[in-house]
Amino acid sequence: MATAVPDVPPGRLGAVARSRGRWPRPGSDGQDGGPGRPAVGPAFALLGTVQTTLIFTVTVTVISVPLPVIGREWRLGQSSLVLLSAAYGLSFSGLLLFGGRLTDRYGGRRMFTAGLVVFAAASMAATLAPGSAALTAARFAQGVGAALVAPAAVAVLRRVFPDPVSSARAMATWGGLSVLGATLGSLLSGIVATWLSWRWMVAVPLVVATVAAVVSPRTLPADTTYGRATLDLPGALLATTGITLLSFGLVVTGDHGWTSALVLAPLASGLALLGAFVAVELSSADPLLPMSFLADLRRATALLVIALSAAGTALVFLLLVLYLQQVRNWTPLRTSMAFLPYAAVLVVAGRLSGRLIVRWGAQRVTSAGLALAAGGLLLLAGVHPHTGYGLGLLPGLALLPAGVALSFSAGSVLALSDVRPRQAGLAGGVLNTAMEVGPTAGLALLTALATARSTHLETGGAGLPDATTGGYAWAFGAAGCAFAALAAVAALTGRTHRHRSG
């Protein structure tokens, strides 16, 4: 039987919870732990810390702030720096679906621990890397380990929180952890770049992964087998290669034109391989990714919400860092401090999201979050070379994280609703794939729009600061319109679902 994450009718779950006198805790007896079962508090803390660390590591800002320092230290060219920055994300996003299938075959805790061992070893290699080739290979290996850990963590989380109310609230919090990891990367990277060596930044995941690998057998529930799922190796090979090539093609658009062979070749090859992947999955008796899994309109919309929310967050971090440091001449440390209010609002909104979802339903919270995020981005679209921080940037930096936290949390609940236990790893792989591919595709498209607008303004006689900032403003505006449009789609999808359910 599927374990449903309820959404409607709004308020009903809240009434159930209040009738019990407290929010219910996981487990059939409503208590933490139980005979032979680890307590859920430490289990969620462990899973959440690891998830935050994975996104912390993959975030562009983690490596992009100290990237010039690394380039000067090893005298690297632009292409080497691009590959170094993208290595982790390429392997991570490409292998997530296969990592999900491995989880469904071998068990969540087993794959979670195995992935942590790979991740820790790769992090050690990155920390001690003697040159750029070793560091790039180590970051690629980190992505391999992360692709095993992320879907396994979702599968274990579903076992830790089996009842509908606690599952909804746990997944709401889980969704916000990814955005928090990206924000922490932005904040800490400036501090590290100012006062410490970049190797300390790489060492953080090593510590977390090592501790988590040691304590996970005693903290997480034992695996439950649902039958030996086949691995669908042809589908896994096509999906991994296709997503990796597509992601690489999008990444290098920042340094090469869209008509460049270095962009067109991987993009065309990636799309062709993904087309072949769909054909193979449709004809497979036990596919890696059943197309029926994506046929649910609410789930498909939720995955778009997650991808767009992640893309919007990455866009703001990237363009505002460039704006503050290149246009306003702020230091990396001062730039990082500018995102402190963003992080504070994100934490508060993330804490509230679970209660709001249980009270109003994930579909309504998703639409409201997207609308708030759209408002924040449209406020940032008014940026110009002399925009003040307090009255110019801060309102958008407060509204956007509130919206993103809500939409990300509620979208995660919807994406994992009605998922069968035997497909928990698959669900985790799909969820994290949307989370990783979203920023890659979104940044490529929106930064291309910003560049085109800046070029147009500069051709028309605008100075470099005005032209550059004008491009950023257009990208923020386009992202805000995309959020507003998806908010309307999510609201319509929710209304259609409630009508059919009624």
C-alpha cells in the first residue's frame, strides 16, 4: 500500500493533531523510538545535517568565491576552472536516478552508509589535493558518493516518519534544508575566502560525512526489503550519460556561445540519449524510471516547482554576488554578510512551513510561496548601479526566501505524496535530480538573457555598470514572471485535483 502524504481537505490534519494534544511523533505507538527502533530526533538530525552538507558542497558559491584564489595558486585557465566548479554537480545530477534504484534494491541505510564512505574518502582527497587535476577528480568522486546518499536519505526518512501527519511536516522541513545548505555555502564561502584557506571549505564535508558514517548504523532504522528490483543497466547508462552531457553543455554556456560546438555537441548528444532513455523505459518490464511515476499532474508540477525554486535561489546568489563585488566593489566578507537577513528569513519560514502545510494543504502553500518569491524577484528587478542595500535590496532579499522556503517545502511534500515504500529511493532520486538540474538549466538560460540585455544596452551607448546591472535586472524580472506563471499553474492544478477528489 502507498503511504499518502495528505494535502486535502486543508485543516483536517491540524484538527487531528490538536485532538491528540500534540503533533504526533513517528511510529505506530506515537512515541520516539520503540523496541529495536532508534529515536527519530537523532535520526532526523543526522539525515538533515547530511542533506544540508550535500547541497552546501554542490552550491556554486561554495567553490566560486575561492575559485580565483585556486586559479592563481595553480595558474589555471578558464576552462579548467569551469570544469573544477562543475565536476561535483555533473556526477551528482547524472547518477541520482541510478542511486535511487540501488536504494530500492539494497536498502536505504545500507546505501546511505556506503555513499557516506565514498563521499568522505573523496572529501579527504579534495582536502589534500596537490593540484587541479586531483581536486577535479576528487570533486567528481564526491558527486558519486552524494548520488548514493541523497535518495537513500529520503527513503530512510520515509521509514522514520511513517504516519501521514508527521511525514508531511518532516518532508516540509526537509525541503527547506536544501535551500539552507545553499545559503550557508554563500555565507561561509566569503568568510573562508577572507580569513582561511580554501581547503577548509573542502574539509567541512569530510568531517560531517565521517561522523555520519560512524553513527548511522546505530541511529537509523534497519532496512526493510520489498523484493529484489532489477537495476535496468541500459536505462541507468542512458540516463546518467544523457543528464551529464546535458548539464555539461549548459554549464559551459557561461564561457562559450550557444552556437559553439562545445555547447551544441553535448546538448544535442544529451537530448538524444535522454530520448533513447524514454524509449527504453517505455518498453522495459521493470524500468529505472517508470513514466507513470511522472504522469501524476501534481507530482510533475511539484518537480517543476522544486527545479524553479532552486534555480531562483542560485540566480540571486550568483548575480547579486557579482553585482555587489564587481559593480559596488564590496569585499567577499561584506557580500556574504549581505545575505544574513536572507538566511534568517529562510530559517523562520522553514520552521513555519510544516504548520502551514498541515493547516492549509501543500497545494495552497506551494502557490502562495511561488507568489511571494515572484514578488521578491520583481523587487530585485529594480536594481541599478547605485541601489541602496536597506531600501533597495533588502525587501527583495526578505520576501524571496520566505517564498522559496514555502514553495520548496510544500513542493517536496507533493512530489513525494502517494509514493510506495518500494519506490522511496526512486522518489528521492527524482526529487534531487530536479533540485540539481533546475539551477543548471535556469542559470544557463537566465544568465544568457542577462548577457544579451547587457550587450544591447552597451551597444545603445550605456556605460558598463548600467549595462551590466540592466542585464541582471532583466534576469531577475524574467525569473519573477516564471515564478508568477508557475504559481497560477500550481493553483489550477490544485483546484483540478480537489474537484476530481470531490
